Amino acid sequence: MGTLRADEIGNIIRERIQQYNREVKILNMGTVLQVGDGIARIYGLDEVMAGELIEFEEGTIGIALNLESDNVGVVLMSDGLMIKEGSSVKAIGKIAQVPVSEAYLGRVINALTKPIDGRDEISSSESRLIESPAPGIISRRSV
């Protein structure tokens, strides 16, 4: 192997600095304190928002609803039988939304808007927040 000159070393260092990726990914992680009756208590989700989606280690999804100073109450969107105390969770960073489309009319779906009627997946290009305000009385259609 040959020796490197000082200018070659400088060029290599400049090239590596230019290729350096400064992207930082911050994860809001927590730990399950207890779970039962469709509710999980989580410690460590300091930056979680009310209504934010939470993903558990084994894949269960929940919604953060009860924000307290030392823990967060999360409503589980499935049975949560595989969730154990001490397992890790992460905040997804999105407020809970549901897709909206005429394709949902007459379909049977679960709490996560997945079809359970044995038919094809439902496509939708729009979504609405679960906790969105109701339309005003004037703008509603009469019954």
C-alpha cells in the first residue's frame, strides 16, 4: 500500500464531510407500567399529544387520551393480550384520523377502519380527525 500525501488526506476528509448526513430522528419512547381492561398506563411519553397514535412493541395501536404529569393513559384499539408490563412503546407523531369516502357506505369495519366483512380493502384519499368539531346547526341538513 502506498503512502498518502497531506493534500490527498485533506481531499478525503472534505469528501467525507460533504457526504455526512446530519438528519436526526427523535423518537418519543415510553414503557408500559400496567395494562388491563383496554387501557395501558405508559411512563416516559413526555412529548405525546392528546389523541396521538401510540404503537406498542408487538404492533398494537392505541390512542393517548389521559395525559398526566407522570404517565399517559392509552386506550387500546385491539385486545392487547400480548402487551406486557415493561415493554416499550413509541408515539407515532400523528393525531388519530379516520379515512372518509363513499366507499365506506354499507361496509362493516373494525375500530382501525379495516374491513371485516370479507370484501376488498377500502380506498380513500381523504381523512378527518376523530376529535373534530361538529358542523354548526345552520350548515347541517334538516332531518
